[in-house]
Amino acid sequence: MDFITLAPPLLKTFWYIAIFATIVFAALMLMAAAGGGDSHDFDSVDVDADVDVDMDHGGADFQVFSFRNLINFLLGFSWSGIGLYYHISSKPVLIVIALSVGAAMVYFFFQMMQAVVRLGRDQTVKPTEALGKTGQVYLTIPAHRSGKGKILISLGGATREFDAVTNGEILPNGTKIIVTEVIEETLMAVEAA
């Protein structure tokens, strides 16, 4: 560790911050991998202020000022400062770049958390969401509820297939339809659109 004690003051500061942030980051990762706690356990530790950002209206809050974000910032700040110390002669420029990299680390973590929240959302489509939607006959629907056919409807960003009956005349393949009633979870009453 002589190289740290003999380093110029700014580089020494970068090294001390990097060592601290890396040890804490490694400990957090080991605890998460070992199941020693929810990944949000350390997010509840506030740093003088607590600002919540609703992530894409998904119901999950992201704390801008949290212990985990502080560690992410310090990792980016310190390691970029160490890596660029001998390449950038202007120390104020180096500090600005290191601060920018630290902020980018927090932003990257924020984007990653948004992706995780999107993956965790309930993508289940409720049959009642089909009411009033238009679609297309996939398998001919017999007239006057004398049998079932199949329809395709776009729900929740995906094309879904449902069984269907009609009160009117036969609806052949390719006919545009509108859902008029949800009879069961997978059975819809439709009519020509």
C-alpha cells in the first residue's frame, strides 16, 4: 500500500474512496447472492434526504438518494479518477469527468432497476379487457351459438386467442369482429364489426 501513501493527494483520495466503495459493493453483492437480504434493504438507508421517483407508474419507488446509489456513484467517481489521473493533466477537468462517470453509474443503475420492475409487472390479461375490442375470426364461428369458433384479439401488447360464439349469422375466417360479451374466462360473444 506504499503506492497509495506516496501518491499525490488527489490520487490518494481517489484510492481511499475506491477501496471503501469496492469493499462495500462486494459485501452488498455477496449478501444479495447468499440471500442475506432483499436487494432493497440498503436502499432504505437515507443520506440526509429522501427523494422518491415513481418508475414508469409501475408502483415501485426508486430512491434517488440511497446508500446503494451513493456506493454506485463513489465506484464510478473513484475508479474513473484513478484510471484517468495520469491521462488528464488538468485536475479540475479530471474531477468533472469523474463526477460525470459517477452520475452515469447512478443513471445506469436507475435504468437497470426500471427494466427489472418492468419484468416483474403482472402481464396477466383479464378477460374483461377484451370487451369492446375488435379482432378477427381465426376459426369459423357457427351461427346462433350453435358451436364455438376462435378469434384473435390484441390485448396487453400481444395477440391473444379466445373461443367465441355469436348470436347472429355464421362468421367465417377473416371476418372483423367486436367483442360484445365475456361469457367465461376464455369464451367471448362477438358480432361482425
